[in-house]
Amino acid sequence: AGWAESTAYSELVRQTLTFGVASGKQIATSAVASFTMSAPTSIIGGFLSSSSVKGGAGGVLWATALGSGGVPVLSAGQIMQFNYSCAGTSS
């Protein structure tokens, strides 16, 4: 509750994450997802969704995460990059 997607980025769609090979019960992105800011904005965190529609409400929300190191205020032209990793355990 209270979160909203910033669409103040130049890319026409949400970026697609590309994952590497799982190893040791962990998997991570093999490249960062980059967003070029088109206007000044503050980014609190990020999310993973099955929908690539910029600003869209459809799809499945897979994960959310707060950023680390405070809330950056980004200027137009600055690039924000995200990567993602997750680990599993045996049950």
C-alpha cells in the first residue's frame, strides 16, 4: 500500500531481467536492468512483475524490495540500475 511505479524513465517498457545459471541454491541476474531517468524523481525500491507494460497494473507481482543507502533523488539523464538474486534452502 502507498507505493506507485515511477514512469519517469525513457525506456518504453519495463526492462527484462536475464538470469544466469543457478548454482549452490542461488540464482542471480546475469546483467543489470537499466532505467534512464527522464525527469527528476526519487526511487524507494524496485519490483519484479510478469508484465512489461510501463505503468501497467496487470501481470503478477513476483517481488518487491527497498533500495539500500537511503532514497536517491535522481536527475533527468541519470541511469538507475537494478540486479536481483535469490537463494533457496532444502526442506
